[in-house]
Amino acid sequence: MDFPFDWDTFKPWLIGLWAVYVPVLAGWIVMQKREPIATLSWVLSLAALPWIGLLVYHFLGPQRIVRQRRRRSLSRRTLEPGLPSDLVTNEDCATVSHLAQTITQFAPSSAVDVKLLVGGKATYAALHEAIASAKHHLHLEYYIFEPDQTGTPLRDALVAKAREGVRVRLLLDALGSARLGRAFLAPLRDAGVEISWFHPVRLRFIWRPRINLRNHRKIVIVDGCVAFTGGINITDDENEAVNPKAFHDLHLRLEGSIVRWLQLAFLEDWHYATGVALRDENLWPEARKGTMLAHALPSGPDSVWESIHRVKVEAIHQADRRVWLVTPYFVPGEAARMALTSAAMRGLDVRVVVPARSDSTLVSAASRSYYDELLAAGIGVFEYQPRMLHSKALLVDDETCVLGSANFDSRSFRLNFELSILLHDRDLAGELEREMTSTLAQCREVKADDPPPPFLRRLADNATRLLSPVL
């Protein structure tokens, strides 16, 4: 039997529904107080594509971030141990450090020993050595943990320590570490290791999606005395010992009072993911105070202030001689671009190092769209040739460094949960300078007079730039 569709009958109803739908959704989005261009983009998308646009907004839009802030704030209030500041001051870094404290509520601290670990091979060796020395507890937090030749030995080391009576807690991002199956995790659970997942992807969260808010942090705490953080995950993709094409990356091993603040960052994440507040006094051993300023910078959608973004921009503004930036993903917002170009126009030595071949085609395309502006301002642009560059470091003048998990893009600055460390020390900065110089020696410098890419590639790069807020 045929059921003829009378468009003229339904047309007034559809127009009426659309006329109600658009102002209601527009009002909802306007009340989010996002950037004008982002707000306008969402309103136009939802108006033009009511069903598709609504689904995209539901899963990727900003409205969920408000709920995450409330839950994260509860975690902090529950766990705040009242850690004192070491009162480490330095006039050259005072403004940046004060900004960091105001935004993060993490006080400036100190380090007595910081080792810059270059590459996964060196990082995993140092990590295994520290884990073997653990007596009381091990806290690990990772975005990616793979069941491969790198992840399996680390799992076995954790199992061995748990069987010795060491309390082992492992917090993993549910999306980044999705390949870990029950069989791989079974030895950990059998040994008593506590495992929790950050923002698990489950059907029961369909009406409260969190797929766009990932935990990109890498933290390891050993007995509250030694900490590791930086950009290196647990995967063969970053281990030169088993993969000749492993990503080039940096990590840090730290001792001193700074470890207490990294411990707090882990405990906040653990409480947020599990609802369990850990209050064991052994988590807070007496810390040695040093002279190197070290400031933990947690950042994520639980704060509107974009702490890592602001600290990096302010550090660039405070620069007197040079700004060297190494990042795998370069998709800067207006504030970051203006800081970099203004520094170059003031006559500073400004260099931006990115991979020639990234693991993200979209991000690489968007990055290339900024080259013309950078070159016109006098910024040196360098593409690392040998393999994927995954290092995330900022060197300002001869003493200030920012290293950690955050890329130089909107996703790291606004959507992901990230952790970086602000460090102020001439020796460490000199070590980072030598590492960056070695990296630069393996780069191709992009020149303003290079032959222009084909038109279609330039069109694709510039079109991809429109996706910068979510790349």
C-alpha cells in the first residue's frame, strides 16, 4: 500500500520547529561565553545541520566542560593537603611563576635534582631503575600504555613490586590505552595492583559524553621521593631499543619538593576517576628543598584559565634574547601567535621546530598554514627530518624551560588534561639548549623563498586551519 507524502502539509510544521529550535540552541550556546568566532560557528552549524550539528555539539561541544570543572573542584577540595611553598624566588622568573601560582593554586616549589631524559630508551631505563627501588608505593598515570615489548616488561616490574608489598596504583586514559585487554591486565590485578580508567567510554555515558576530554598526562611517583613526567608514553612507538623509527621525545626525572606537587596532581586525578581519596601519611615524606625553581602546571577543561597556555605566552613576552619552541603539533591561537611574532619583531631569536612528517595529517596541514605569518615576522621555522618529533619543550633566554605533556595547540591548552613543569635553572637550560641544537641540526629550515606548494595543497592546508579549535 502506498502512503503518499504530502510535503505541503508538513512544511509549515518543520519550519515552525526550526524557528523554535534555532533561537533556543543559539541562546544555550551564547550562554557558554565562548570566543565570538567559536560561538558563531556553532550557531551556524546547528542552524544549517540541525540533527548532525546537534550530535556533534553533544559529543564535542563545550557544555560538558562545566560539569567536569565542578567534579574536579570537588576532588581538589577533598584532597588539598596544604602543601607549603618553598619560597623559591628569582627575579627573572618571578612574574611567570606568580602567574602560574595564581592560575593553578599550585605554589612555586624546588628541585634538588632534575635529569633531562632524551628518548624512550633512556627514559624506560631510568623508570625501571626507580621502580625497582620502591619500598612503599608506586603511582603511575599514562595516556598510552601498550601491551607490547615496552609495556609488557613494565607491567611485569609492577607485578613484582606489588608482590613485595608495594602499593601500586595505575591510572590509564580509557581511549589512549584502549588496547589493554583483560589478559594483559590479569597479572596486575592478581598481584593486587589497583587499576582505574580515566573517562571510560561506555554506553551508559551516551547522554554524558566525555570522549573529547582525555587525560594526556604522564606521571610516575616513587615513594613520594622521585617523580617522572614529560611527553613519553609506554609504547614501542617511543622506544628506540625496539623500534628504529621511534618518536623523538623528552622526559624528566625529578627529586625534591616538586615531587609533592606532582603527587597531589596524581591524587586529584585518582580521586576524580575513582571517588577514593587517598590520605596515607606515607604519601607525603619529608622533601629535600633545593635552589632550582620548579613549578608544576596542571591544565585542563577543569579550569577556564588555560594555565600552560598562559604561562608559555607570558614567558615568551618576558623573553629578552631568544625563544626556542619544539612541538609535534603546532596549531596556535591568536594570543600565542602574537606572542611569538612580537618576540621576533623585537629582534629576538625565535625558532619553531615541528616534524616534517607528523602522525596526524590534519594537524600537519593546519601547521603549514601558519608558516607564511611566522616567516614574515622573522621567525625561523624548522622541520625535523629523521622521524616523528614528539618533544614538547620551550626554552626562553638562558634559564627558563617549560617541558611536559602539552603540545602547542588548542586541544592541549583547552580540552586535554595536561601537565608541564616550569623550571628555572641555567645548567638545565644549557642542557636543553644542547638537545635542541642537536635537533635543529637534523632539520630542514623552511625559507620564505622556497618554491610554493601546489595550489590544491595550499587550499587543503588553509581549509584544515578552520578546524584548529578541535585539532
